Amino acid sequence: MMKRRLKQALSCLLLCTLLSSVMALPASAVAFSDVPQTHWAAESIRRSAELGFLRGETPTRFGLGHRMTRAAFAVALCRFFGWEAEETGESVYDDVPANAWYTDAVESAYAHGALTLQSSAFRPADPITREEVAVMLIRALGYGNLAGLVQDLPMPFRDVTSNSGYIAMAYELGLVSGTSATAFTPAGTATREQAAVMLVRLYDKLHSPAPGYVGIAASAAELPTLDGFAAVAVAAGRLIYQGRAQLSWTAPAEETAAVRAAAKSGGAKQLLYVGGTESPLRCDSAETAKMLSETVRGQGYDGLFLDLEQVTYAHREDLTALVSALRTELGDGLLYVAAEAPVWRGKSEEGYDYAALAASADRLVLRAACYVEKTESGFPAAPMEPLEEVYFALGELRDEVEPEKLSLLLTTTASVWTGGKNTATLSGAAAQSLAAEKGLEDYYSSRYACAYSAGTAEGKNTVIWYMNGEAAAQRTRLAAFFGVDQVCFSQLEGLRPALAPAALK
């Protein structure tokens, strides 16, 4: 599976292209005589009809309260995603005749992964259950692998015994609701109005405004066009401890000036990026905050990007105090704070009080855990921001931090593995050149939703993991489901063209 070629089917970029082509039908007044204007689903019914996802059972009646059949829901999904009819020559299912009104839709839904062949019978006339709706929606989005992984996570519904990952994801992503706080009623049938509500919810999630973009840069060399970026963090300093907290400059003044000029030219805010460890947190937070804010103001920056990595629980309150003091000192200046995200598979850093940090910062930039030492049958599995870790982190923080306060970090450098060992970290462009030089082939891991190049070079197995456009779009889209509307590129120099903001919108 790890070395399967990237296929166009279920590609996130293809999905985004299809979705962007779904246009609303002419806004004629859609009114059904059996749908009162005060009905809880009236607006969703109207919109689903105008968008062409669901039609009335007659020109004047929607079929309010009627059960949705499996065939009708397959047709609605095909209309929603704009899937073209699949001409297979024969039906996948024994009970789907060749010329039925729903045949093409069933075949298309199967071809695009929304349906599986667990049985030779499709049961087109059967009412679709709430469980089946959740499964089809998540599979249609290409999250089948992710749903299989998250089935072990806790969920609120006590009556779910099968397909728990699919139901949990459909609930977490805001597509379905429970019938009570602890029940989902998976075997209950879905009505036509419930289907309309779910499809409109999905439509709104997928058509949310394009995310904002920020990025970190230390050099003007190989910078992309910065048009459209909200802010650029100029990696120029590091917070160190030498009896007291001090700022050590890590980049030549001429380099930082060039980065700032590029940011200004693109209309982006300029942030002073200050990295470091937890050591300086032992110092007086008010003094440290005053020193950093005076530097920001003195050098004409628009704000500060503070990135203290792997803060432990012993300095949790110290970090919170420093960020609170920075908020006071910076006034209206921007304050971005990086934090290690909650970790599902591994050890979580415990030094981040996410709610308190987000209360003081303009943005809390989440760095999801990466699998840097994991192997599968001797093959290094080192994807950037594994999709399941992004999902877990955003789910964990849902009730702690307002989503508009979060920004998801995307690692844009590539990790090179030679002979099973991590031997280098390169910019995206440099990694692309190395793969071409070594004759490596490009692949895409559907398991990790991440790209990699692999092959044998100079007698050694070489693997390069990197973020391509599809991988970035997958993470950006998943974050949007949780309401997160900004991503941060870890390194702007040598950014692959496929990762440019215009390519991800």
C-alpha cells in the first residue's frame, strides 16, 4: 500500500476541482406545498433543491417526512459531487438493473469509493439508515482510511456497535447529529429532509472561504510570491538563557531586510519570529515580554511570532505568563504563539495551556506530531502532520479554543531517508531536484495522505517524504471542517509551486 501510485480517483485536488464547479442553479423560487416555511428543515430543503442535490417527489411536493431510499441517496451524492456516469457495461450489484433511473449513480458512487462491495446486493429500494448515510458521506470525502483509524477513539454514542469511526467522523465534522446526547440511533432511517440538511451542511463546509496563509522565512532566496499572505514571520532571532533571557540574532541583517521587503511588497504583515526552548521561561516574564516587545516596536515589525518548542509541564504556567505579558506589552501588535498539538499516538507535551494561550494570542499555531521513527516492514514512515494526528488534535481542542484563533502548521521541508536512516532535511524545491537527480519515483500514501519519492540510489534505498499539493489540501480541508481558517507554512524558501496559496484555494 505504501508504494501505490497516485491515482486520480478520490484525489483531494480532483475533489476540490469538482466541488468548485458545482454551481447553484438559477435562483428560482423553490417552494413545496408540503414544507411549511416554519419547518426546521425548510431552508435546507430550499437550498438543496436550488443547488440541484434533491428534487421534489412531484413538481409541487418535496415528500416531507418520507424515508430516503438507498438509491435516491446515491443519486443525490452524485449530483452533489458532480460525478460523471460510469459506463462499466455491467452492474456491480446483482439487484441493480442495467437501465434503472439510479443505475448510473450507483455505479459512479461505487467507482468513487462511496460504496463498497460487501454484498452482491445493493438494496436500492430499502430506506437508508443513519449509519449508512454517515458511512457514505465519509467515504465520498475520501476519509475511509482515517475512519478506520479513529474508530478506537472515544465517542459520545453508546448505541454504536459498527462503523464507529465513520459515525464519529461524520459527527465530529458537523455533518450529522445524535438523536440524544448519548444515542445516535444508527439503525434509524433517514428522512428526505434529514438528507437535505446533511448535504447542505457538507456543502457549506466545503465551500467555506479560502483559508488565510502565513509563513516563516529566514532568507529571501527562493521565496515564492507572497501575494495573498496575511503575514510573514521573519526568522531572525532566538530566545536564549544566559543568566537572564536574551535575544540572539540568527540571520544577517541584510537577509531579514530582504525578507521584510518581499513581505511588504506582497501586502503581508511582518512578524519577528523568535524561536527557542523552555530555558528562558525561568526568567521574569514581565522583563522578557518588555525586552521582546521593545525589539518588535524598535525595528518596526507588526508583531511577534513566538515559538518555544516542547515546553514541559514544569514551565506551563511560565509560558502562559509570558504570553499574557506579551499581550499587554504589544498592545495592538500581532501575537502568534506556536504550540505542540495534543498527541494521539505518542507522548504529549504538557506545557501548553491552550485555552489560556489562545486568550492572549491572536493566533495559536498548532504543530501536529510527526512520525519520525516509525517503520513499516523496514520502510520509513515519516509523513508530515499525519492526518489522524491533525484530526485528533483539532477534536481535542474543539471545546477549549475558538477555531478562528487556531492556525495549522504545515511542514514544507522534506525529510530524506537513506538506508533506513534520516539523513537530511531539505527545502521542497531541493528535495524535488534530488529526487530527479537520483531517479526516484513519486508516490502518494493514501494511508498517511502524504507524498514521497522512493527508489534505489547508489545501492541504497532512498525515500523522501514531502508535502505536495494534494497532501496540503487534505489537511487544509480537514482543518476547515473544524472551523480553522488559516494555515502556516513552516518554511517559505524553496516552497513547491503546488503549495502556493492560489493552488490550495
